[in-house]
Amino acid sequence: MIQSLILSFLLGGIIVLTFALVDEKIYQEHQFAFIFLLSTFVLLFESLLVFLDVTLFSNIRLSDLNMLLWPVYLYPYYHYANRTNRLCAIFYSFFTYLAVEGTATFLTIIVSSVLGDAFVAAHSIVYNMCIRLVSLVIILKLIETLNLSHITTYLNLISLLFMKKNLKSI
């Protein structure tokens, strides 16, 4: 019991670190402490929902739905804390969420198909920790390889052009 609780908190720490490191790679003017605290708060809230085990209609757990709200949690961080414009903040929040969760989901499906469901069920927390660590390495290498660190400049230029186009139409 205590071992699984410690491993669960370790898994949560890996998820928090993943969001913070992806943010650091993409967005140079980030506030590491703020994204770290935000991610920690979201995971603690999610842990509370798992502990309460609230089930909605059709056996959908509220903790599963909370995972889909990560872009909503990340948007205020990018828009208000980092003072990015609205469109860039929306893009950053969805990009960060999809980079982290999409890679982890893809690897989970592929590796569980190879190892088998019985192995994954028996070692679920350690399995998820390994998947999260491998996906973190893959995400950081992809961002570095595709040179996405300059995406801030590109997005600012695109949003300026978009705003100028809208001003001319008025």
C-alpha cells in the first residue's frame, strides 16, 4: 500500500517535470516555478478526484475527464503569467498538452501491445513511470530536432499579421 502510494507520487512528479521541461524547451521566457506549481496543483486535484472515485454517467470517472482539462489549466499560465497574446496562449496550451499526453498514449499502446496486458496490469505504476520517462526524452529530442524553440517568434509574427488583417476588414 505505502509502496504504491510512493510510486504514484513519483509518477505524478514525473508528469509535473515533463510539463515543466516541455514548457522550458518551447517557450524561452517561461516562469519555471509557476508552471511547476500549476502542474502540482492540477495533479493534486486529480489525485483527490481519484481518491473520491466519483463516477458520472456510463462509468466515466471524473478524474478521467479532469485529464482533458489540462489545456484549460495551462491557458491562464501562458496568457496571464507570461503575457502572451490570446491566440499564442491557446496554441501553447494545446501544443504542450498534446505533446505530453499524445506521446505517452502512443507509447503506452505500442508497448502494451508488445508486452501484453497481463504484464501491464501487474506492473502498472512502474510501467507508466517508464513510459513517461521515455516519452519525455522523445518529446525533448523532437523539439530540439525540429528546432521548435523559435516557435515563439513565428507565432508572434503570425498573430500580428492576423490582427492587422482583422483591423483592415473593420
